[in-house]
Amino acid sequence: MRTGTGLAEKNLRQLLNEWDPIGVADEYDRMFVPLLGRLRRGADQAESAALPRTELVEHFGLTPSPSEPEAVATRLMALKAEGA
């Protein structure tokens, strides 16, 4: 993900809203800045999956399947690889 571009922010926001595990788009703003920061620092897939997993459990009170945060992290890594 390139730093300093609106495209990175737009793509990340779109990804979070498409993921939408609780059915309330825009409820994921609390993850936006931390995820963007992790990606810009070069976080790997495991680190990128940790935040959505923690948020689902601690903030939303959900028990995600093991693959759910991993699927989001996979998409994040794809965005990062595309330079978007």
C-alpha cells in the first residue's frame, strides 16, 4: 500500500465495509487507522489478522471462525501487493 494516497484509504474502507461481519457498514472505523498503519509499516498477514480477530471478540462480542480474520488479512495483503 502506498503511503500518502487516498486510494489506499478508499480501498481499505471498501474492504472493511464489504467484510461487514455485523451487518452495519461504517461500524469498523475503529479498525481503519490501526490497520492502515500496520499495512504502511509492512505488517505481515498474521499481524494484519490479529486486529480484526481482537475487535470481533473484544468489541463486538463475537466468536469468529478461525478463517474469518484470515480471509480479511489475505485481502489486505492483496491490496498491499497491488500497491493500492
